[in-house]
Amino acid sequence: MSSEKIASTKDSSEITAQNLPVLIDLGRGTCKACKMMLPILQELQEEYKGRAIIKIIDIRYDPEPARVYKIRLIPTQIFLDVQGREVYRHEGFMDKASIKQKLQEIGAK
């Protein structure tokens, strides 16, 4: 867990400017766990609209964030507080209930 602000990607300033907690999921559409998480993340994007930002990044098409966020394993979920600081990181499959619990912990209502 780091209290430093995450290095920016091309749209990170837009994300943090919204003053909402953020979940960034970095994966590839070809990995089994990534495929299993995609529908969960898409549901959460709708469920948390206006309360949190759920950003799904496929590193096949946008590899820069994998370098910026120092990804070692996919999928990786990075949770940012409203100031854009990383507060939690999880590697591998993360179920919907665990994601929702972490979003609540970081301020998503």
C-alpha cells in the first residue's frame, strides 16, 4: 500500500478530477481470470455510476499503464482514493463482493 500519488496515464488527471474513488483493472482479454472478471466489472460500472469510477484497461491495446503501474500479474486491481493515491492492490481474480467491500472502504457510497 502506497500513500504516494500513482504515476499518471493519459487520462488519470480526468479520473482524479472527478473526486471519486477509482478501481483500475488491468488485464488482457485472453486470460481466463480476466474474462471472468469482465462482466463483473461492467456490472459495477453501471451500479457505481456517479459514486466510483471503474476503469477497465486491456493491456494488449494499451500497454503503457502496465508499465506505469508496475504490473507483475494479470489481472491486477488498483484502488485509488479520491485524491488519486493508491490505497489497495490485488492480483488475480477478485469476486464482486470483495470489490464492492473495498469500494465501500475507500468511500464509494
